[in-house]
Amino acid sequence: MHNVAKVVQDRVSHHNARTTCVHIDQPINTISANKDFSQVAVAGRNVFRIFSIEDDDFVEKLNLRVGKNLNLNFSTADVTWNPVEDNILASAATNGAVVIWDLNKPSRSKQEIIFNEHKRSVNKVCFHSTEHNLLLSGSQDGLMHMFDLRRKGVTFTYSGASGYVRDVLFNPHHYFQFAAAYENGNIQLWDYRRSDRWDRQFTAHLGPISALDWHPEERHWIASAGRDKAIKVWDLQLSKPNQMHTIQTIASVARIKWRPQRKHQIASCALLVDFSINIWDVRRPYIPFAAFGEHRDVVTGIVWKNDPHVFLSGSKDNSLYQHVFRDATRPADKANPIGMDINVRGDISHASSDKLLASGKSSNSNRLTSFFQRRPDKGEQFTTVNSSLLVFGNQDENYTLDWFVESAKRYLLTGKPLAELCDHNATVALDLKRYQVAQTWSMLKHLYCTSCTTPAQTRTLSVLANLGESLKTTDTDRLKQTLENIHLPDNRATKTNGRDAHGGPGDNSAGTSEDDSDIDTSELENLTNIASGLTNQQPEDFFGDIEVEHGAFDIEGTRTTLDNQFEDWVLPSEAFHPRHEIVDRCISPDHIHDSPSSANDSEFSSSAHHTALESAKDDNVKLVPHMHQFQAWEFTSLVCDMLNFYAEQGDVQMTVSVLVMLGDKIRSHIDEEKQEQWFMGYLELLARFSLWNTSTEIIKLSNHSAVGALNQQSTTMHTNCNKCGKRLSRAGWLCNRCKMLTNTCSICHLPVKGLYVWCQGCSHGGHLQHIQEWLTKSQECPTGCGHLCEYS
């Protein structure tokens, strides 16, 4: 009979009611309806009105905010209607007053009684469900008062010692019981006949609790909502409350109300961010069963009209709405019925709704059979949704990421010279058959670790080294005489120390001794080559389009080239002397003081170079410089392009590894935001593979402020009190709630403020020094529990 009446009422109510609203001048803080839901009270900071619901329209009947003295007693935080007498209301004021209103009072002001027992703002007022003269209030002063309207005073005062009281609510199934919600996340159950202590207490949320609601049908069910973005359903039948269901929301929850005649459905509204009203089914808590999005600001009150299809709501957008379920949106109908994902190992999972399979296999016979079957309502369809999940394992090694894990474990980014790091990482890449990456590591080694010099620089260094050796072993006077014998071009008219190059009045060559004139032939030929602009012609040191053999030299081609490039240069008039093979000397670091560390270091010098230039200036010998000046190769931009290429290909491991290893050589050429994106992407991949040690090393070597701060976040470990379970926030040895000492030493019985050692078998412990001294005497627990303690 009950099910038949339910179906009839659903059909009649569903088709008769309609969605309507009324706009008020001020924001609404709370709403409340009378017992037959024909009137609704709307209250706020600057509004307090009574509306009548007639033909699904709101008609204003009374404005209670009237009179000459409009004080804070009219600023309402909560309002409730007497469950028995329609003319009695109670309101909670922001100044701590609890006001009783009588709508039948003949005067213009309807205030009947004002209670000023609370010292701070009152958050909640509630009438007893059957004893209509009892009124309960909860305030931010941490107290709860039980008012008796017949005595016009306070009969009981309750103190939960848990902070602000956010909500109080009488149990409709238990005459003497009420529940209280607190700022610290606790719920207390009280017998109102006993005001000294609560009956039961448990921690329900991680933050402040904003609302409570007893289930209208289940005697032991109570729902709670808080700022931790959760709605929880508790079963209080057992001694320890059982958390039956949990609904995670996108924002902090402000109000909750069970839907009448629907056991598993509850309505909620958010405190911030979300402006819609969601109807949840606790059996499918991941998506709302229905949603109403008419409001444009946060919803502050929800009241069901003893009808599962119609309810009222008030909001900060100054509107009062009547909602009908046929106008609701169904988020589940818009959800994607098919899902697919791939994990880091290459396995693919595919999920699809069974409705898709059923619709594809439907036939006329099935439709005929279903005509005689009872169609389930939307609530049953919502909770009986089934899906199929298929997982396809990856069998192809080419699509696995084993190379990523191995590279992350084996790569070396610091601790050795750059060349060794590049060689090691190239070897790792070759072992994993990543040939392009291995080649990149080898190229980086040659770019940054090899002293690259141009051919002209190599020839010049060789000649200057020979000259430096000659200057060291030859007397200065003998060198001058040798330079005098070098025949310079006639048209250049170059003189040395005031004497003509071909001899003149000052020629003293005849006065030289045999020792002075006995000059080594190899040295003379060497200096002749320098003066004529020729250098070492060894094939292995000559890099050009033409290689000169030992016995031939293209004089005309050389003369043409010099005339085109240097018009004022003239070759020597004398013939070329036969030259023996010049043994090229290795250029040691002693001869080149500023040897380049990379190809970017384009400037270098040697002591021999400066000595030769100074000697040539002193003797007025004009040396022909080398003809080609090559600029250093600037390859930094190519390395940056390489890093961007690997990042675009998805290989952020290579990008970050090179970035960390090169450090300041490349970091200044890349935008910091892009570097942060690369680091964050690589760290996310490392976290998916649980490579925590590698992730920590990358963060430490990143040298980036935003990335380096990751190790300083989310690394705090909090301990809980071993007496009440509350988190220890300020000190690790004193609980702020129960005021009890935690982690006391089992030997000296004093709190341990430093290192604490305990036995994992019996959980007893104490100061490290005390425990060590105790273990030298006995292996049994110092508390006398009889356990043989073991400390690792």
C-alpha cells in the first residue's frame, strides 16, 4: 500500500508543480518552512520576510523587519519554524541574541522574547520535534543553551570544550538526544537531561563541520558535511560510529538535507565556488544524480516540501526558488559512456557502459518482452549502471618504457668531468639501442670538451713554436745579421737599422767573423720561410683545396692569389730555397697559455707569438700574416634547438639531463619558464615509475628556484596524540586538545622533546640514551609489560 501511494504521489506532484522564483532586495542567509509547507520565512542580515506559497507562486505576507529600533537583533544568521504552532518562529542573531517571534501578535513588532545569554554570534537554533516549547541554540562562544519558552529562560547549558558550535539538531527518533557539530571536526551526541558531559564523541571531518542532518527514516543514520569537501553518512547503532558512505565534492559544503521518501539520496549546496544544488545518491557518490543551476551565487538554504520532487532554496543572489525535479539536469546522462587510457608500461584499458552493448543487440522480440516488464525509475537506473572493463597487456618491447627507467637509473649527471659523463651516458644509450641519443651525447662531448682550432691557427702556432725555439738558441746579433741577408722586394724599399736591404754605405758584412757567419742552414731556411709568408707545408697539417708536395710549388697561382687578396704584398725576388722536411712540433700547453676549453673560446695566445712579433718590430721586418682568419663556431643556438627538439618529441629525460649536465653553459640561453616545464614533466614521469631517489637528485641539481622548492614542500610529517588521536600541531609532545603529555620516556617518565626510540613490538620507548643504558642491564621492557624489546 505504501508503494502504491508513493507512485501516485510521485505522478501527481511531478505534473502539478512548476519551477518559480521571487527576487528580494537583500541577500538571503537562511530559510525555513512551516509544518504544512504553506509558508516560508526568509531571513538575512537586512531582510526578514514571510512568504506564502499559493498556486506555486510566492506572495509576501509579512515583513518582520519594521519598527523604529532596527538593531542587530534583526540581523539573522538562522531561523526555524515551530513544528507545532505556525505562529511561532525563532531566529539566531549575529550579536548573540536568540529572538522568539509571534506572528499573531497584534502590535506592529512581532518580537515576543529576546534571550541574551550568548556572548558571541549564534550559528544555529532548533526546536524539539515533538516538545515545541524546547529550543536549542549553538554559538561561537562554544556553549549550547536549552531554552524553555514557558519559563522564558535557560534550563540547561552545555559545553563541549571543542571550539565553536557550528550546528545543533534534535534527533527525531530519540526524544532526549541531540547532536552538535564543532569547529575542530568533532561530533558530539548529548542527552539533554545531562548537561555535564556528552554521551559520545568522534572525529568526523578534518576541518570545521558546517551542517548535520538526521535521516528521516533510518533511526541511526546521520549525515555530516564540512569544509574538507566531503559529505559523510554515519551509522551510530554500534558503540563505534561506522562511516558508511562518503561523497567527495568540488567545494566546501554549506548545507545538506535528506530527500524525503528516497532513502539513499541527499541534497547539498556549496559554501563557495559552486552555485548549483546537487542531489546525490550515496550508492554512486562519484557523480550527482540531479543538479539545479538556477542560482547565480552560493546557496544558503534548502527545504524539502514533504515531496521528493519539490523543494525550496534561498541564495546570496537575492532570490528564493521553488525547484521541480523534471527541470533538473542529469549529469550522469551527459557523462561519457566510454573510457580508455594507457599506462606507463604500454597496457591499454577500455571501459564501456553495458547500455551500449544492450542497445546494439536489441531486437523486436526483446522489445515485446520488455513491454510486459516493470520499468525501473530513474533512481534505480542510476544506481544499477554496469560497465565492462577490458585490459590489453602490451607484448611489444618497442612500446615499453623500460629504456626510460634504465636511463634514469644509470645516467650520470655530476661528479665526473664532462667528457666522462658524456661517454658514460652515450654507452648507456647504446646499450638500450637508442642510437640517436647516443650520437647526441657524443656530439656534446666533441663540442664542449675538445679544443677545436682552425687550420690557420694550427699553422700559425707551429711556425711560432719553431720561431720561439730559434730565439731561445740563437744570439740576438746573429739573428739580426741573418735578417739582413734576407732579400726583400725592391719596390718595398724596406730598411733595417738604417742600412739598405741590398747593402749600402753602412754595410759591415765583411767584418763578421767565421763563427758569426757560420749560421745553421736550417735556421736560415726557417726564418726565410717566415719572412716570405710560407709556413710548414706538411700534408697532415695543411687543410685546404691544394696540397703542396715536397718538390713543387705553384708560383704563379700563389702570386695571383696574393695579388687579388693583398694588393700591396709582393713576393720575394729571389728564388725559393730548397727546404728539407720540417718536423712539426706538438703544441704543448706550456707554449699556449690560454688554451681554449671549448670551441666558443676563440682567443688564445702564446709566448712565442708575442716574442716573434716584438722581434720583427725591432728589426723592421715585415711578416706576411696568414691569409685566412676563421671565426669561432657559435653552436649554442644549435644545442638549444636540440633541446627543444627532444622536448617536442616527448623525451624530456634527455632534455633535462643535458640541461643539468651543461649547467650555466646553456641555461642562460633558455627561458626559465620553459626550463620549469621540462623539469616538472620529467619529475612527473619519475613519480609515475616511483623513482623517488632520481627525482630527488634532479630537484637538487636543477638550480631552479621553483623546482628546488619542491623538496621544501609537503615533507612535514605530523604525529597524532596517543590519547585522543588529535594531530599535534604546535609541539610533538603536548596535545592541545586533551592537554596530555605524549611520548613520555618509559624510564624517567618525562616527555621526550628530542630523539625518541621505541620498540615496534610493544610500542614503549623513551630517550635514546636512557634506553641504551637500560638494554645493557636487561632485555625486557622497562614498563614491565613483559615484552623482550628489540631495537633496530
